[in-house]
Amino acid sequence: MIKHIWTVICRASFVDRESNNFSLIETLEYIGLDLAGHSEQETIHIPFPFDWVTMWRREDINKPSMCYCKDVILSPSGKVIREEEREVDCVKYTTMRMRRRIGGLAISESGEYRFVTQGKSSKRDKWVVYSDIPLIIEIKRKVRKPSKRE
């Protein structure tokens, strides 16, 4: 069996080649966007690269294990924006870090976007939520009127 240790959403992440330690740069909690000129109903792809990093570990250090994980990004209204499944392989090593580099998001509304990491031991098991990370995205769409100078 494998257990979830942590999940972080950040601007960038790097692995030190000598120590093999991870550096997580600028963890994300809030993004403000000025999208003046776009309609309220319009979905816009924002080219905002970021990393979604998760660490998994064997529950029994001496027992090689595998499991499955699923990453889901949900909009404030609950719409699935992105979903991806993959295997977590802790057979050769006791821990596994997974870094998903995401080039941007398709957004249409302000509010709390959720980054949900789920896992299960076998393909026939039910998904279990291990982390649910909120990211507030505030969209400003109003056109600013120039001020009158007298």
C-alpha cells in the first residue's frame, strides 16, 4: 500500500541534482486577472504555467507497492476542467514525487478552483480523496473608462 504525503500547487519546482531534494517556488493561493473586453460567458485559456507536485510513500518501507492516482481540476461551479490518471510506482524506491507541469488553465468564472488528488490501491477500488487544494482566481472584466481631465 502507498500513502499520500503532501501536495502543493506552485509556480515552479526544481530538483537539486546533488541532494535530490525538491525546491517548491512560490506556492499559489490566489491569482488576480484583468480580462477587460472579454464577455462574462467567454472561456479564456490563460497561459499561466505552474506545477502540481505530490509526494507518495510506501506504508511499509520494506514492501514494494503500486497504486493509482487521479488528478482533477474543478471550476468554482464544479465543472471538471482537467482530469488525468496515472500509476504511482514505489517498487524500486520507497518514495515517489510526481510533478505535473501545467501550461495554463481554461477559465470562465471567478472563485475557488480546486485541485483534487485521489488514489486507490487497485483498478477496481473506489477513488479516495487525499488532497483538495483551493486556488482563488479573481477575474476583473469591467472596461475602465478614461477619467475626464478638465
